[in-house]
Amino acid sequence: MVRDTTRRRVLQLTGGALLLGFGGASASAQDDETIEPETRIEFDAQTSGWVGIEPEAIADEDNPTLTLQDGETYEIGWEEGDGASHNIELVDENDEVVDDYETEEATEGGEDQFIEFDATDEIVEYVCRVHPNTMRGEIEIE
């Protein structure tokens, strides 16, 4: 399994290097891994942390930093989990939920564990309130 992860990372790095060699603005947007608007951001909810599933840029990453475009719409949540109770919340710098962007606690993921939201600089993290010390990741707004 380590070999597959290493191979995937090498391919990601190589792909990024190739993009940098082929042109200006689109290469820089790809290089910082800004997630495209209207993207569904999907996680595997594990008590030890959020594990990225989609988009590919966050696949297999634990609590990945999400770089989003200001004012654009995204969807975030989880379908798979470890059977423990989880939820997802989008919070500000004071760890307060922004604009009611939160789900109810559930032991199974699915459509009711996804939030559609508009990216603003008020949102700084995504968190599972049940496991806030391990299931927390940063959100950066461009």
C-alpha cells in the first residue's frame, strides 16, 4: 500500500511539473490546487481525521487544506465513514458555525451529510463537532 501511495504522489508531482512547463495562468491555478467552483468535496469520515476522496487533488490526504475561490459555490460532506457518529460544520476563526453551514450528527454518510455553500473569507475551517481535535481542516479563500 505504501508503494501505491508513493506512486500516486509521484504522479501528482510530475503532473504538476508538466503543467508548469506548458504555460502561464492555468499552470499557476493548477499549481496551488485551487478547487474549481461547483465541485463536490467528498471525505471518508474517520475518527482519526477526514480523509479526502474527491476531487483528486485531495485524494488520500488527511484533513487536507481546501483552497477555494471567493464567492463561488461548493458542496462538502461525507458518504463513507467508520460507523461512529460524525457531522460536518464550516466555522469561522472563533470556531462558530458560519451561516448555519452544518449537518446533524449521523453514523452513516449520504446526501444529508453534504452542505452546499458559498465560499467567503469568514469560513476558515471544516470540522466534525464530535471529534474536533482530530477531524479538522483548513479552508483558504482566494
